[in-house]
Amino acid sequence: MHELPPEIWYRITEYLSDADLKQAIGLNRLFFERGMNLRYKTVDVGTKKLGNATRILERLSYVAFTFR
């Protein structure tokens, strides 16, 4: 793959459908960030079982800080 400036990649992502963008998260860092932001724009965490809620929050925290 040829190196393109981030601005060009960003413009490319604007033309993709949400489904295509979610599938392209492995292409490069910008696609990953845009796809993950789309996928996890809102997250519902149930609190009936605190252990499950904690695991969900830990996973989201890991994803958010690992790929920055």
C-alpha cells in the first residue's frame, strides 16, 4: 500500500458506509480509529451484575488506551 497523508485517508473514510467502515478497521490506524468510534459511539453497560459491567469497562478502557 502506498503512503498517503492522513488527510487523504480521512477523506476516503467519509465516502464509506458505516458497515464498510466497520469492516475496514484493520486497514490502517485512521480506519481503525474511525471504525471504533462509530462502533462504540454509545455503549450500554448493565449494572445488575457488577462483575460483567466491570469486565466491559476494562475491555473498553484497554481498547481506548492501547491503540492511541
